[in-house]
Amino acid sequence: MNVKPRAIDRVYLDHNATSPLRQRVRDAMIEAMKFAGNPSSVHAEGRKAHAFIERSREKIAALIGADANDVLFTSGGTEANITALSPGLVAKTREDRARALCFVSAVEHTSICKGGRFDPSQVHTIPVTSSGVVDLAALIDLLDAHELAPLAGENSKHPFIVSVMLANNETGAIQPVTEISGIVLERGGLMHCDAVQALGRMPFDLASIGVDLVTIAAHKIGGPKGVGALVGPAIDNILSDPLMRGGGQELRRRAGTEDIVSIAGFAIAAEISCEELADREMVRFLRDRSERRLRKEHPDLIVFAKDTDRLDNTTFMAIPGISAQNMVIALDLDGIAISAGTACSSGKVKQSGGLEAMGVSADIAQCAFRVSFGPQNWLSDVDRLVASIAKTVKQHKKAGAIG
């Protein structure tokens, strides 16, 4: 555990938004820049580049218990999610695509909540509990209300896909994906899981969670931005409705020359982060210590999803009376990077839709900020975080903003 103080100007506590590029990843990417050939070319240079991509594909597949041919590289998690959420993946004919349905939990990433390539009329929201976990009884009722009866198979009136994330990007709440997959399979549907936040932060593989497709990305685990993957046994369904059309790259499932440099970095980042799973109690210690100290100093502190299983590194909390925007700015001026939740709003601080789905009032939700630790963080970072929040609260009390 990193417990020694260090001389540093900034403290980075926003790993759920993106994690800093690892040195080994940087080295691997620089090495990959030496490949001159196009991976689709048949000459020696092209074959060498192609072989390098395939080795990276095999490495990523092995880490999550997948077949290498079931790994489709994308430009990131958003593209992978949108690729997965398509009527064409669950229905072959035009008539069946018009009847296809998409079910997503109320706390999904924005790229999932909007239903991908499904028409809004085909997208239905799965309720969650006050802890932000999918309500399994409500899910069953929702599916059965659409005549997706158990063991319906081809007799079901609607082909469908369900998408539920493995771990929430804001609260860190871990979803019962294995149970959800069983419910979906029983009704003849396809199951997709956004595991972008889970990769390298909790152990999982395709067999254990039982999904047909899973989304992962590099930049949350110290890899490069702009590369991700859609993985799973249902990947060839994409052939009937690819998102990127043109050339025959990625086994005709995604057109466009592969980004060999980013793929190289992705493979190394995934390998390192999964190796670090054995030491994840380090970040859990930092998270728990920060929560204990903050609760002691601020009795009105609210920690969301605290009563359910969470990612070891994530705390989503609020101090009533101090807006998330003010908290983020104040800590930034103190040299500490946190966030108000998901970092997909062009730098804007927005109220969390997930908290609204959890039944959190608007006045509390607008105060919610997220702290997410990484393996590079130290015990002294907790000290700085607690001190900076205390200073911010004191300033707001002095100004009469809070009691």
C-alpha cells in the first residue's frame, strides 16, 4: 500500500472518467508505431502488422475468457454499445426488426440509455432500487408484459435484447448480471453487458456472467483513449447489421483500418490491470478511509449505493447545500481532480439521471460528486481530499450558503 507522503502538485481522483496512461502501455504503443504495413495488406509488412493485432486480440480474449474470434475492436465503449444495440442483431427480417425490443436499466451509460440504433418507441427502461441495482421482479414483470414468456423462443412475439452494465460508472454499484442473464436466456432474448468500468476493477469472465456480448474499453484502465471492444459469442450477429460499413476489416464486422498503436496499448493495459486485481484491497482501503473520515467530519454526508456491493475504488456522495459544480471547482483549485459523475457531457456538470432513477431528490442530486481512486493513489491523497472538502464546507458556511 502506498502510505508515504510525496511531493506532487496535483492529486488525481477521477479514474472512472479516465485513468492516466501507464508507462508500459506507452512503451508498447511506441513499439507498435514501427509497424509500417496496413494489416489488410498481403505483403510481409502487412502480415506482420496483422499478426501483431491478432496477438493483441488473443491477449484481451484470454483475460475475460473469450474466444479470440469473438473480439471486435472499436473506437471505444460508446461505439461498442451502439453496435450491440441494434434490431439487426436480434432479428433477421425487416418485419422482425420492426417488432424488436430493447430493454435497458435506468442507470446505464448515456450511450445505452438512448437505445443505440433502436427507435425510441422500441426502447423500454428497467427500474432500479434505491441502491441503484436492477429490480429483478420489475424486470420479469416488464418482460412478461411484452409477452416474452418463459421458454418462448421463436414463439415470442418480439425478438429482444437486454443491456445492463456490470458496474455503475457513478455509484460503482455492481449489478446482478448473472441473474439477469438467466432471466433473459429463459425468455429467448440476447444479453449485452457494458463492463467498461468493471474491467480490471473486479474479477469476471464471460462464463461467470453468462452474457452474449460485453463492452470493454482501454482508457479506464490506463490504456489509450479511443479504443475499445465488443466481445462475445453473439458477435457474428453483427454481420447482418454492421455499424461501420465499407471494407472487410475485423472479419467484415467493422470497416476501417485498425488502429494498431491503440490496440497494442489496450492489450497491455488490460493485462496489467487484471494482474492488479489481487491487490485491489489497496484502493478499497483508500475509499473506505476517505468515507469514514468524511462522515466523521460531515455527519450530513450522503454516500449513494453504500448498502450494496460496489467497485472498490468508487465513492459517489453529496454534502447537502454545496452543489457538485462548486465542489468540483473548489477542489480543482486545491489541486485535486474529482468529478460530478460521468464525463460525457463536454465538460458540463449535469444532474445524474441515475440518481433520479434511484429516487434521490433533485436538491440532493445536484450536490452529488464522485471520487474514484486508482492504483497510483496514496494515503496522503486521502488526507488532501478530506482537508480540501473541509475547507470548502467551511467557506460555504462562512458565506451562509449552508447551515
